[in-house]
Amino acid sequence: TKQPVRVAVTGAAGQIGYSLLFRIASGDMLGKDQPVILQLLEITPALKALQGVVMELRDCAFPLLADIVTSDDPMVAFKDADYALLVGAMPRKAGMERGDLLSANGGIFKPQGEALNAVASRDVKVLVVGNPANTNALIAQQNAPDLDLKQFTAMVRLDHNRAISQLAEKTGQPVSAIKNLTIWGNHSSTQYPDLSQATVNGQPALDLVEREWYEGTYIPTVAKRGAAIIEARGASSAASAAGAAIDHIRDWALGTPEGEWTSMAIPSDGSYGVPEGLIYGFPVRCSGGKYEIVQGLEVSEFSRGKMDATAQELIEERDEVRKLGLV
Ligand code: NAX
């Protein structure tokens, strides 16, 4: 049997945590033969609620759950972590400017980056879910100089999955028929869900839908899906966000299916004219625990405009956190 791996999760007593932890413990993320040790980080006032979640985790009697550690200290929660899912963040409150939001999150992601640098496994794979996810990932990454830049990623997989589901519904096909769509850029309303290379049962998706629907309905529906969930449910996406985090790490660790790609926000190497260093959503293939950007895709003028606009937003966020001394 395999040795347990250590999975750190922050914001573990929150909404996403309540769905995510049970799926990690049941083997959905790393496989049904991979024991896990959960290392859960929360802020001090949430430790009691976290204890309740731990009681429920124990009550599930998951055979793969080897141990559970809880702490309000990132140096404890990240100790020897093989995976770190950074979910806890400071949400935008009414009247908050972008600078205030980035500054508040800097107070979380800078010390967490430093702690990962100090105590995590040298091969730790980091996924940032907490918003603004791309720039929070940049802050953590820039404060972890001893780790490889490529170990830090942010989540656009929920957007990717939403984009699949919307296209499946429109074409009346199962989600399994849809391949190779891409979410470029920021996990925000400027993201670009790109169907240029997407196929439905092997047919080009853009031959099956009207251009007007694609540009005028599809792209905004995917980009604004989070707000629609809040409107309907009275709370933000949680189970679907947890599912996307599971998918992101599983594909990174265990590989994407042959001939297919997925979307991950990763440090740009300058591919597709995206400024180097931005944490930007790209089409990626994974194997052997590594990801690589899918190269050679044709970029239309329409795509170029969308890809540049979302890059511009990330440049502005980066400049703001530079000004704040966070990176
Ligand atoms: P909740 O508010 O339910 O939970 C967040 C938890 O994080 C709380 O329990 C809080 O005590 C904890 N926390 C705050 N600061 C912390 C710190 N410094 N260390 C450890 N824990 C800390 O939010 P939830 O609905 O679970 O969402 C979590 C984050 O995911 C939010 O930032 C949210 O905006 C973001 N999302 C990102 C998505 C994506 O696709 N990238 C989609 C879903 C979600 O909206």
C-alpha cells in the first residue's frame, strides 16, 4: 500500500471546505488507493467550527483518511505538505476598492507563501482558490523564493467546467462529448471562454452554434455564472467550486486524458503573447505530475482582443500589489 500524502487546506471550516474535505478524504482527488493526511488551517475564531467538521470527517470512517491535523498557524498546517489548497481568503465587501481587497488578501497570502517556502515539501503543488485567485497566487508565489514558480497555480477550472456544461446544454449533447475548450486569463468577469478549438463529438463547436449566441450569450453567461448562483442559492458556489478544485489537482497529479486538455491558471512563460510571470489561464496538458501549455493554437483577432483584455486586468492587479510591497 502507498504511503499517505499530506494535503493542506486553508479556510477549511468554510463553505467550499465543507464539500472539498470529504471528497479528498474519499479518494476523489488523488485516487482510491492513495491514503491522505489532511492538514487544516483556519483563523482562530473558526477553530471550534472546524472541530465540528473534523468530527464529521471521522464519522465517515473513510478508509483512506490516515490522519487529520488542525491549526491556526500556517507553519503547522503546511509542514511537509505535498499539496496545498488555499481556499480561505478575504471576500470583497460593499464599498471596497480593488486596492483594499488586494491589500487585505496580501495580509493572508504573503505569510502563507512564506510558510510554504519554509516548511512545505520541496515538491508541493499549490492551488489558489480564494479570490482574487490569480493575484493571490502571485503573492504567495513571490513570497516563496525557494520553490519553483511553476508550483503555484490558480483555479479557472470552475469556469472551464461551467463552459462545458453551457455548451452541452446548448447542443443537446452530454458533457463527455465536449473536448478542448479553454479559459484564458483571469478568474473574473474578463475571463475568455474560448470555443475556437472546442469540439462536440469531434465536430467543431463553432459550426454548431451561432456566432451571435457565442459572443453575446455564451461568453457572458459563463463569466457571470457565479453571480447567477448567488442570486438563485443565496450563497456562492461551493460544491461546484470544490469539484473544480478536485479536478484541477487530480489532472495535475495524475494527468489529463490522452489527446485532451484542460484549463489552469499558471505562471506565463510568454506563450501566446501573455506577459511573462502573470498567473494566467492557459490550455494545459498534464502528465507525470507536470503541466505544459498546449502550443500552436491559432489565435483569431477576436480571441486576441479578449486575451489581451484579461491580461491587462492582471497587469493592473500585479502593479497594485507591487505598489503595496506584496510582491
Ligand atoms: P467562506 O467564507 O465560506 O469560507 C472561507 C473560510 O476561510 C472561512 O471559514 C474563514 O474563516 C477562512 N479564512 C479566512 N482567512 C483565513 C486565513 N488567513 N487562513 C485560513 N483560513 C482563513 O468562503 P467559501 O465560499 O468557502 O469561498 C472561499 C473562497 O473561494 C472565496 O475567496 C471565494 O471568493 C473563492 N471562490 C473562488 C472560486 C474560483 O473559481 N476560483 C469559485 C468559488 C469561490 O467563490
